[in-house]
Amino acid sequence: MQTLIDSGIAFIIGLQSVGDWLIVPMRFFSYLGTEDFFFLVLPLIYWSIDSALGLRVGLILATSSMFNYVGKLLFAGPRPYWISSHVRALWPETSFGIPSGHAQHAMSVWGIIAAHRKRVWVWVIVGLLIFFIGFSRIFLGAHFPHDVLFGWLIGGVILWAFVRFWDSVAAWLIEKSFAQQALIAFVASMIFVALGMASVALRSGFEVPALWTDNALLAGTELPAPVDANGIFTSAGSFFGLCLGLAWIMSKGGYQASGPVWMRALRYVIGLIGVLILWMGLGEIFPRGDGFLFYTLRFIRYTLVGWWVTGGAPWIFIHFKIVEEGRRKTSI
């Protein structure tokens, strides 16, 4: 491992010496792999472009986020600028490094979009995006090359599993009642929570090495805080909420992202306002911290956001007739 770290640092220093002109484009590509970016794109796809694709994007992102969190805790790898003060922290982070979340999410989320569209030109564009998102993480000093490679590997496995089992799982679930579907989704989210908390327990006694802290201070960034359970409840709550909202709207007749451009644009604006109220509004109201109460409130908050995306907002669209009549059935 030390050989990978040493060679990785040398590689990153060489990349960063190419020039500062690469910082802006690399930050742009890096943003295309963030959860915040997908958080804006997911509702757009589901509400206004293709509800079936939007559903896949949302669920694979929540799943990838959970496995990335667990992977980081299992490997407990450093960030490059924590190890060497010669690496510039052009995109600082506080979590463990391996596997790269940006690389993993890029492979899984952009990959599911390409797999759904089934067009060669889409695969070419997505392949380039996945590569440059991963490359940007190395250039910005956020990840070692092996962090990115491992992120691509895990993302690829998740992508394969979704493509391979989506239809059979969907066919099994569609035969269930709303109550059964809700229960299955809740149990799945609790499995996520159990897996995540077991990983947190594994690192409960972890002490951040002084070298990591010192170099983070030299870089002028936040100090490493790699063991934080809040991300578990963000992913688990989002997953449960997306599934719950889908099951609920299907019990009401379903939803399709059809209609003229003005309808699609209006749906996105109205829906996004609801997301911001639930996400930011509840974020201001609910206390934050560590412990059962805080984790429960975080789970509820993200459950509501997920439910709004797949169920609540579509119901509003249907109620106020900003969807095409006769195009209600949800495609999964």
C-alpha cells in the first residue's frame, strides 16, 4: 500500500505542475460527479424527461452512496494532501479517501443513464465523462489513482447488478400491495442502516494521525473527520423515501414525465421549490449532531425529500393538471 501511496503522490505532483489553467475544467468535471449535482438532475429527469430513467438514477445513487460510505470506513485510506504537504488541496474533503465517491457515482449513475438509453453515442459521451470525472479527482489532490480505480470497480459492480436484476425485481414488487412494497422498502433501508452502523462501529476508536491533521492545517482546509454516521441515514432515508413515493403514486394511478415543454419546465420549478423547502427548511428546523434522535430526524428528513420527488410532487402535477391526460401509468 505504501508503494501505491508514494507513487500516487509523485503522479499527482506531476499532474498539478502542468499548470493552474486546468483547475477550472477539472473542478467542472468533478462537480459532475457530486451528489449535489445529481440531486438537481434526478428530479429534472424524473419529473420532466423520463420517469423510468429518473427512478433508476435515484435508486442507484442512494445505493452507491451507501456502499461508498461503507467502503471508506472499511479501508480508512487517507487523502493525498493529508500525506504530503507538496500536494495542493484543490478540492478539500473531510472523509476517508478510498474508494472515490465521485468515480463510483459517475460509473453507476452516468452508466445507468447510458444503459437505459442504449445508444452508442451516449455510451461514448458517458465513457468520457466517467474518465474525466475520475481524472479530475486525482488532479485536484482529492484522491490517489488507486482510489479512483477502486471507485470505478465498485460503481461498475453496482451498475451491473442494477441492469441485471432490475426487471426481475420490478416484476416481483409490482405484484405486491402498497403496504407490502412500503414494508420491503423500509426493511431494505434498515439493512443499509445496519451495514453502515456496523462499519462505524469498526472505526469507533479511530484516531486521526497527527500528520493528516498537520497537512490539512497547512493546506488551510477543514480537518479530517472521517467517521461520521450521518451519511448512512441520508442514503437510507433517501432510498426509503424514493421507494415509498413510487409505491404511493403507483397506487394512485402512476405518473409519466410527458407533455409540452412548458409543462415540463413548470413541473421542475414547482417540484424543486418543494425539495428546497423539505431539504433546506427541515435542515434548519431539525437539530443536527450524533445520536439516536439526530439520526432519526435525518432519516425522516431525507425520507420526505425522496417521497416528494417520486410521489408528492407528481401528485401535485396530476392534481393541477400539468401532465398530459391519459399518460399516467408509471414505467419502471
